[in-house]
Amino acid sequence: MIKALLSLTRPANLVTAVADVLAGMAIAGYFGVFDPAPAPVGWLCLATIGLYGGGVVFNDVFDAELDAIERPERPIPSGVIRKSTAVLLGAVLLVTGIVCSFLVNQTAGFLAIAISVASLVYDRFGKHHDWLGPVNMGLCRGLNLLLGISILPDQVLPWVWVGVVPIAYIAAITMISRGEVHGGSPTILRFAGILYALVIGCVAALAQRQQQLGTALPFLLLFGYYIFPPLWRAVKEPIGRNIGLAVRAGVLSLIVMNAAWVASFASFPLAMLVFCLLPLSRFLAKIFAVT
């Protein structure tokens, strides 16, 4: 029962959400502040766990009938978890995320509300649209990066535009994931590869702007190493299994991209701390589904 409830929250993905927030804090310059307070860091990490977890729980709630056909082994269609229980869990997680954010500041709180709304819109409506769905899902991650930046509220507006980078990356993964059950289109997979390359280029350009390209480069190279080979295998043979592996690699590699953000705006040691979340996420991915 407990494992089934945890599986609804996609634990491996929750780790990537924490990495998003830590990257946002680095972009805001929080780790460069003299003796930064640890409490806001902790509250925002708890907040993103609640917000992401609640969002994916409601994803399974709204998909229960479809999953009964395509993925009957999942907790809700299999009958291990009742839909009403899942609704309660999702609501508690979203409310927890919002409350934890307001404990940091109002800007973080309102961003948390925006994340909750964006995730519910995606779960109920966005995923069914060819172009709106990927953008909607990407928006959730873009707002999550801004949630980290909001640890210093006055830094949100100057850096709001960097939210476009995770929007593009997650939009690419979302487009790929649509072929996870029945197979996909090589054209869409190739377009996703172009978006991947643009994302790496954007992070590299920002690292150069911060005069930290040398520090960020190892993480960007690792990022490319993790995401492109599985994608290329899916392009050559766009069957469900290959696409699923490409999606899994894309999601977990968010941690490496976030480590590159931290290396660009903070320091190599802090970037390595974020990178060390990857083994944890991969371990959890062996126990719980990523998609």
C-alpha cells in the first residue's frame, strides 16, 4: 500500500524537481550571499516535492480510465489504490507545497499556486493537445525553476526569461513521450533532438556570459552524453520501449542540466552536490516508474 502510494508521486522525478529549485537558487545568486539561511532552502525543497508529487498524482487520477486499458498494472486501475484516496493524496501534496512556499515569501507562494494550476490544467486538458500539452508541461518546470529563484524575490523579474529553457526541454520530452505506448514518429524525435541542442546552447551561452563556461562545460558534455544516444536509438527504431528509455533518460538528466546551471552561476563544488542527486534518482527509478 505504501509503495503504491509512493509510486503515484514518481519518487525519482521528485529528486529532479529539487534539482530545479536548487538551480534557481544559484541563478538568483543566493549561494553567493554571505552566510545564506538554510531554512528557505529546506522549505522550497519541500515545496517542490509537494507540488510535483501532487501534480503527477492527479495525472494518474485523470488518466485512470485510459490506464485501465493501456497500463492496467498502475495503482489506481489495478485497484491497489482507490481513486478517492489518490485525490486526497494529491490535494494534500499540492496544499503542502503552497504552504511551504508562503513560509519563504509571498512571491514563492504565488508561484506555487501558479505551478499547481498549470499542472492541473495539463493533467485535465493540456495533455490532449498536440502543441499546448508539451508547452503546458514545460511551463510547470519553468515555473519550478522560478520557484527556486524566488528565494530572493527581487531576482525573479530579471531572470524570468530563463524559464523558457526548461519549457523547451520538457516540451521536447513530452512530445517524445506520446509514442511511449504505441511507438512514435522519427520526425518528432528529430525535432526533439534539435530542441535538446538549443537548450545546451542556451545554457552554454549563459555560462559564457557569467564567465563560467569552463566550470559548466563538463556537466553540459555529460548532459549531452546522457540524452542523445537513447534519443538516437529511438529515431532509428521508434518503438515504445526505445521511446520509453529516451524519455526516462531525458527526465533523469534534468539533474545534470541543473548541475550545469549551478556551475554557471555558483561554483563547481555546489554543482557536484546537485549532480550527486543523479545516483539517488536513478536508484529510485529502478524501484518506481518514471513515466
